[in-house]
Amino acid sequence: MKKIITLLVISFSGTILAQSPALAPSIPATDVYHGIEVVDEYRNLENLEAPAVIDWMKNQTIYTEATLKSISKRNEFLNRMLNIDKKTEFFYGAINTTTDGTNFYTKMRNDENYRKLYCKKGINGKEQLLFDPKDFKPEDNKKYLISYYKPTKDGSKVVIAVTEGGKEIAEVVIFDVLKNKMLPEIIANTWPSGIGGISWLPDNSGIVYVHIPNIDMKSDDFIMNTKAVVYKLGSNPNTIKDIFSISNNPELKLDKADLPIVTIPQKFNNYIFGRVGGATNYSDYFYANAVDVYNDKVIWKPFFKKEEKIKSFIIDGNDVIFISENNNKSQLCKTSLDSPNFSTPEVIVQQIKDEIIDDVVKTKDGFFFTTVKNGVVANFYFYNGRNYKKIIMPTPSGKIYMQTISEDVSDIWISCSGWTQNRKRYKCDIKTDTLRPEDFREQPDYPEYKDIVVEEIEIITHDGLALPLTIIHKKGLDKNGKNRVIMDGYGAYGDSNEAYFNPYSLLWVLDGGILVHTHVRGGGEKGDAWHKGGFKKTKPNTWKDFISSAKFLIKEKYTSPEYLGVEGVSAGGILIARAITERPDLFKAAIIDVGSINAVRAEIAPNGPNNIKEFGTVKNEEEFKALLEMDAFHHIKKGTKYPATLITAGMNDPRVIAWIPAKFAAKLQANNSGDNPIFLNVGMESGHGGDVSFDKLNDRLADSYAFFYWQLGHPDYKLKKE
């Protein structure tokens, strides 16, 4: 690779380091949808088997990587990131505590590229290494990563999902903690990190997971006709029992794109629950007796319909405690398990003003629940069966995660973080309403970020609604219209743009830049109505909200178009790509990372059928028109000056197939009339982004920030001259 790059690198008037690769060949195709002709200029790029297509992608990638890595100070920024990493010797994942007091967690040294799985008894127990991915199939000479794990309720065993390199489909192994040995069987054809997770049988004799019959991304049947199956420990991995699927349960009238998922609650073992999963906030649920999983046939009974808008639930004796989002209210409700009534249940916690109930758990003392306001301000509550009270957090938080080990004990821990606050873990004492720090993981301090300010405000959208906006900057900001800004957003699936701590991004703020996180419609920041406000035919509100945010920042002189960069990933690609195609004059630079930006063709892609629930289908005239409107590829116009744009794709990406970003890049390059460069970077071994080693993740981040520094005019970030 280095030799190829060296051959391409030439000096070009001091402004372009590498010879721009040729434009992609265009072989148009015309489709007719409901009487409307749609011309696809780059249909030929959908053939990822064609040598010409692969060569074009590789040349684009070589040019992009050579250019980005030639930006002065790019390596210095990477070193600053690595120096942040050196603040702690180890990086830890979340802690999963079992009833016997065993803590399971992943960790890695700051100079390693992948995580290993460990456990220890209590806070001060001896650490035990359970699984190192390098020991998985060492004869293959491939790099494997842990993508998922789940211990039994009592901590005696743990199931581990392993993925190869940038792929997401996993193989599963089981480690016997008590015997300190790995069981020999390997289970294939599953994706627990993306579909359904894994549940242990009540007696720990086996697991329930989603089996994928066809894992070939090139096949039309990829992720079709999936099955929830039971695997018994010690048996042949190919001997699995189908308990919930389109073939096993024809009476349920499932679609082949549906994802039948079975969950066995670890803290309640009388019933198992099946749901029809997919790209939707709510699901149809069924239930069955837990003992049925050991019998020949599982008898599923209807539990509730997706129309009931139930976010989540727990079982408390003979009661179902659930979060309802029906009638545009977020309420905690109760109904009987024997004769459930989800339409008119007993409301035990009414809507709390401006807060969305996020999660609920049960302990010996009562119920704990969390809420979120505008997706970024979290609160913690306790309900004793009669009334509820707020538990004061030690520091403001944007997201709270709760963990319990049993409904029979009082133990409950919370983990929380925020935009400028690193993760903290506390144990709650409900008798004194206090939260005491309890963690064995290193938690480095970041005094360099003490003068960073977070503004949580609301602005008015194009149609008069209050739109949440997060603005992060250094204290004493000068609103002179010349501040470099990175603005991001997502706006899909009802997922909120939640507060998270990223010490690397805060380096941008230390250098005088501003980070802006938008909370556009299509997300869940204000509940189901906010999601539906950017859904299918209302999807334009998603990028119009984003454009409203940009206009606000410019009007209030936080920045100006010359200094405004934007960024989005996956479904957030719709947001960013439509924003820059609708108002290219507002933005100077954009990064679209594995973006879903060819909506009209998306449903023929590997993960496309499942996403019909969120975006629509071309088979329906109204939904087709909505898809065409949100399709950024078809809104690129000849002779338009577009922002500098960096587009990424992964050849092993099952969620957004590589030709979707590639087509957008090809058309943007061919139609851009300005001087701003358009880059395409295709990871030939990567997937959807989070499934690669940490050195590659850091390398990508350094490229991204260098691109923004360069394009938004930082004087220290320029292309090097030879």
C-alpha cells in the first residue's frame, strides 16, 4: 500500500498533494415508480463484483488517505489523542454484576487494540482473565474482537460473541467460569450485538439466540427468515430448536424480514417473551411459560400490540410494570399479568413535565426509574408503590444506566456521564437517598476541560416548534462569526442524540472550536411525537430542523458558513446529505460516515427490507414519494458549489452497503462546480464503524478532525508541500 501511495503522491501547485483519481464511469438506468421516471446515473456502481468498480473505489481511497494524512498537524492531533489515552493504564467496558457478586467486564491496556473479557468477585477480588480474542482460532491468523457477552444470572458461565475484523456476523463460544475452561462448541450464524442479544435458559443449561440462516451479504435472503432458537450446552451446535419464527409459527403471520426475538428475563423466570423486532420503536409481544422451552413446542400467546406504544416492561409478581408512550404521554403504568389491559391501565407515575421516562427496574425496596429531558438531561427517581421522589445526582448527567442483580435485594448501581463529564458509577442507598461512588476501574481526571461551557437551549424551528440544541465551547466565547464549528445530528428510529463523554472531541473545543449537537425530529428527544415528526413523509423536518440550527448559529454570530462543518453517521447520513444538497451555501465542510443516502434503492440492500418500517417502501406511492424526497443522491444538481465532503463506506457493512455512499460520492464529484474537494474512503475490510480495532478507530478520528481543521481554515492545518 505504501508503494502505491508513494507513486501517486505529487506536488500540485502546493494545494493538492495527490493526483485526483478519475471520475467514476456512469452507466445510467431508468426506473419508473408509480408513473414517475427516476434516472440513476451510477447504477453500475452497485455491482461490487465488477473489477472496474473495485478499482475505482480503491483509487479513491488511496487518494483520500494520502491527502488527509498529508495535512500538517494531523499526526500531532493523533498524538494528542494518544496522550489522552495515556492518562489511564486500562480502558474498561461496562460492569455486569451477577447475583453471586461477580463483576464481568472488558478491558484493554492503553497500548492495545482490542478488549479482553475478565471477571472478579466484588470490588477487591482477584481478577480472572476469561477470554482473549487472539486465542480464538489462532490457526486462522485473523484478528477477532469481542462484540457481545452475557453471563448467567449466578455468574457460573458466560456466553461470548466474536467477530472477525470489520465483520458483524458473529461466532459464539461459552466459558465455564467455575471450571475455568472454554466449552469446545462454536455456534455460528448469529449477530447478538445487532439482533436480539442472547438469553440464558432459566437453569443455565443453554441459550436462546437469533439464528440467521443466510449470512451471505450478496444474497437476497441475507438476514431473511431469521429464527429464535434454543441451543443446549454440550450438544452439536448445528442441533438447534426453532421456537419462534415464520416457519415455526405460521399462525403469527410474520414477514420474512421480521426479526423474531425471544427474551428470558434473568430476574423473572416464570415466563419467556417473544417480540417481532426490527427498525421500529414498538413491537408486537407474545409470552409463553418458561418451561415450554424444554418441551417440544412453545405455545405463544398474544401479550400486547405495537399500537399500544409500550417502550419497555418488567414483571413484578402478578403485575406488569411498563413505560407507556401512548397518547403522546410518557407514563409508568401497571396492569395484571393474568388479564392484562394495556389500553386503559393503572397509571402509577404521571407524565413528568418535559421529561421522558427512559427505563425502570425493581429492587427489594421498590421501583427505580430514569427520565431524560430533550435527550440530554437525565434524572433519577424512586417509586415505593404509593408515590415517587427524585434522588439528587452528585453531578449533572445526560444519561443514566441502572443495574440490579435481583428483585430480592436492595442493591442498585447507576452509571452516568455527560458532554464534559467522564463516566461515574455509584451505588444507591435508598434509606438515606444517597449515591456513593463504587468502582474499581481507573477514572482519569481531565482538568484541561474545566473551563468548557455547555449551553442547553431551545430554538424555534421553521414551523414554530421548540428545537433542543447543545452548544459546547470554551468559557469567554467571542461571538464574532469566525468560530470553527462542527455540528452533528442523527434524527431516526426515535433514537436521541444522547450526551456522551468524548475527550478527543473536546480537544477541538480547547483549540477554540465549537461543538454543536442537534436534536432534530426523527429522534426521540421529546417522545414518540418527535420521532413521528421526522418519519417517512414528515422526514423533511429532520434536515429542516438541522438547517434551522445552522441559521441560528449564523444569526447569533457563533459562526458563519465559511467556518461551519457538519457530520452524521449511518441514518444520520440522510440528515447531513439532504442538508448540504438543500442548502449547500450554509456549510463549508461535511463528513458523511457510512451514510444511508440513496433511500430509493436502500430496500434492495442487505438490511433494506427491515428498514421499510422506518423509512417506507417504493411499492407504496406515498412512501415512494417520501423516499425520493429524502434521497440525497437524487437531489445533487449539476453546476452547484457543494461543501468539501468526506464520504466513508465499509465493504463488510451489512447495514449500509458500500455502493450507497459510493454512488453519492461519484455523483457529487461529477456535478460539483466549486473548488471544494469531494473524498471517498472505502474500508475494504471494515463494517459499519464500531467493529474495528482501536488503532484504526483513532486513525479515522484523526483523519476526520484534520479534515475539519483544514477545511474550516485553521492556519496550522494545511496540505504539505513536497
